[in-house]
Amino acid sequence: MAAQEIRASEDAAGLAALISRAAGETGDKTRGLPPVEKWNPPFCGDIDMEIRADGTWFYLGTPIGRAPLVRLFSTVLRKDEDGKTYLVTPVEKIGIRVADAPFVAVEMSVTDRNGQQVLTFRTNTGDVVEAGKEYPLRFVIHGENSELKPYLHVRGRLEALVSRAVMYELADLGEIADIEGREMFCVRSAGCVFPVMAADELDMLSR
């Protein structure tokens, strides 16, 4: 490992230790999630930390390779009304950069519950989220190539971008439904219907 990588790793570990000491005793022990939405600490500036579009975390320009560190950082993420994402503890709020969504949904399971299809997703940071009324799916057509990008609500204002592989699995579960008088391509989970796009625009999926 290069000296710069070692230094970045050590700095990230030091930052993680501070966050752990500040937040570790006040979190939800069943989910490992501190109550960041309840905290109102002062803003302490931005740090050189970025979550890339593929879900990789970088600190000082170097990937954070230790999964436990990434998991710890992810538990104190909060997106505020200003649209920016922060690491939040009871004593400080630190700004970071997020290229797309802070999480990536990397796995999906399909189960039946009393005759209803239920979609459960696992994120790259270990969150397990069941799509439904509380955690909806939304779909965006993005860019010049009309790329379909599904997002899953995880917590607060934070979402997970559904990975391409999982997106194809999701598309295979789609069906046509009438929504407010228009035929829409949709997916269902836990009794909720999530529109993907108009049925006559399905050819965009293959572009």
C-alpha cells in the first residue's frame, strides 16, 4: 500500500473513532443507527470525503477499503433541506460530497406475504429495506440516453440507487396497470404500486 493510501486510511480511522465516541452510546442498538434527525449540532465545515456514483467512499482522494469504517460513516449520514449531505454527531456537522445517492441497492429478494409481492433490498452498507408505503421506490429517466434510474428511500432524505443488475431483476417483475386513466409500467411491493414509466415508453428500457 502506498504511503498516501496508508495516511488516508489512518486519517479515516481517526475520524471514525471520533464519530464512534460521539454517537456510539446514543444509537438505536437494534439497527445500529444513531438518531441523527434529532441532533442539531453546529456546522464545522466540509471535509474531503466523497461518495461516488458506484457507492465507493473516498477520503482525501483515496478509497476507504475497510467496510466497517464505511458502515460507521453511513450510520451518521443526514441530508438536510439545503440538499447537502453531512456526517452528523451530537457535537458537530461535517459536509461531504455525494455524486448521486449515498447508498446503492445491490441485492433484492422477492417474497409473498398473504398473496402480496414484497420486495426487500440490501444496500452496499448493510441496510435492509422493504419497499412499500414507508420506503417507496421512485424512477427517474436521466440523461441524453434516457437511462432509467430507480431509487429506494432508505431513511430521512437518504436514498439508494438501485444497481443496474438489480434494476433488470426489478424490470422483470413489472406489469401494466391503469393509473389515473393512463396505462403505466409499474412494480408492486407490500400492497403499493410504483409507476416506472408510461407503457408506450417501454422501448426506452432497451436503449
